[in-house]
Amino acid sequence: MKIRSAVLAGVGVIALVIIIGIVSETNKQTSENTIRVAFFPNIGHAIPIVGLERGIFEDNFGNSTTIERKLFDSGPQVIETLFAKSIDLAYVGPGPAINGFLKSENHDVVILSGAATGGASFIVHPNSQINSVDDFAGKRIAAPQIGNSQDVSLRNYLSENGLKPYQKGGTVIVLNIPNPDIYTLFTKGEIDAAWIPEPWATILVQELNGKRLFYEEELWPENKFASVLLIGRQEYVVANPEVVVTWLESHQQTVNWINDHPQETRIIFNQFMQNTLGQTLSDSVVDEALGNLVITTDSVNDSIYTFAQRADSLGYLGRDGYTLDGIFFDKTTNESLGGNN
């Protein structure tokens, strides 16, 4: 299939980009006029993709500043590279952002802005008899990496409905595997369902006849939760306040442009996919996936606190308690402050 081949080829390309990027950063001192930004090649990261492809960020910074693009395929990889001081800004999900903030000795992660809300769904295999949570027992349900946003949401949903993973003495078999592998197992009928982000959710529906049992935002207050965030390396943010302000202005301009030009956004995204991975997604997949997201600067702070509470209840945040004081960036004072909604 076209989508499958594009995705699987892309995994190798992204891995190579990561290796090259990390090696090059360990062998040279980064220029003061270079901004290194990390993001994923998927529709949820439309802001860096469209903003960079259209030159919005470059135009606002001018010719004296170079923006280096760093492509990744998982949030934990981004956080590790940020800790190594090989990137300055990044677009990631709330799970990696929270983990990065709490696990770094000096709270090296700060949330600068929202980038997208929504965009995750529970997709059921066409041959699986799942019509509600009452049918989950004995089923094989997949989510991406342990501790990522979809994994936390799935495990919390099980707990709220009196269920537990098989590994914890329950009846639901939870599989944590990368999105391309979820696609492959779904194709073979070896999983019953997946809690998965866009555009993968729409790919499973359109290409493999999956049934969208529910959108994750339906489970959240006001039907919204943060799914992609713009974060920065704390040391870099403090040392480069003018850069951060300009980036945030460009970030907002890109949000406005995307929301005013959805069809052009799809064209730019697929051009990026062609240039980066060598193939594209279908127009219908991109259009539906983009429609299932809200591209926004709203970081939905309350959802960040909720994600942290859920991750903590699952034992992902350690045994010593936690606080998110200092995780949010205060644009008015250009300092990192915690607890502001």
C-alpha cells in the first residue's frame, strides 16, 4: 500500500537523520545564530512543518539566523537529545514534556506554547467484536511507547472502567509498540484495537476499514486536551529571550495561516513528506486527520496537570512525589513560572 510503504521507508530515513544530527552536534560548537528545532514528520506537527516550509520563521529571524531542522519519531528521543544540548526547541506530546521536566536535575524543559489539541482515537479492527469498553476483556490493544500520551490515556481509561492490563493481573493485553508496527499488526489482524494519534488513526480507518470507537477528546472537559506542545531547553530559553519571543510570534502567525488555509496546508504537508520520506499520504487521509486536530497555541494547561496526575497514578513519575512548578513559560515576564493557567 502507498501509505504503508511511505511510512515504513520513513522510519529508516528518520533514524538516519537522528544519528547524523547527534553525531554532527557532538563534533562542533553550535553557532550563536543557529536555532536547532526538533519535530516529527506527521500532521500533528503542522506548525513547524508549514512554518518552515513557507519561510515564516526564517523571514522573521532574517538571514543572519540559521534554523536547523531535526526530525525524530518519538518524544523520548527528543528529550534525550535536548538533555544532551543538541537541540534548543522542540515539538512533542505532553507525556515526554512532563517526564523531561521531572527527570532532569534542573528542570531543563519548559513548555512555551501549545501546538495542537485532540487528534487521538480508539480504532477497532473490523473483525474484532469491540463495541464498548465492556468488550475489552481478553482483547489485544496497542498504544505507542510506554509513558507517551496515548499509553497514559489508554491505561487510565482501563482503570476508570475497572480493568487492568494483563501484565498487572488484569484481562486486557496492552502492547506498547511504534505506530508503524501497530499498522502492520492491524493489517494482519493480530491486534483488536489501538489507541493511536493522527494521521495513523485515520490511516487505520480509511486504509484498513478500522472502526473509530471514539475520539479521545470526547473523554476530556470541554472536549479538548493538549496533544502537541512547543517546549524549550530551559538554559537556552533564559539565555535567548529575544529568540524565544520571535519564535513564538512566528509560531502564532503559522497557526493563523494554517487555520485560514487548510487545503494549502495539506499540499505543503504532502510536499514535505515527498521531499523527506519520498512518498505522500492520500489527500483524503491528510484532510480528515487535519480536521480531527485543532492547530492552536493553547497549551490547555489543565490537561497537562491531568496527564501528570494520571502518569503518577500509573507509577511513571517515581515514588517521591512531583510538582510541575516552573514547567510553564510566562510570556509576559519572559520567565519560566509554574501553575499559571
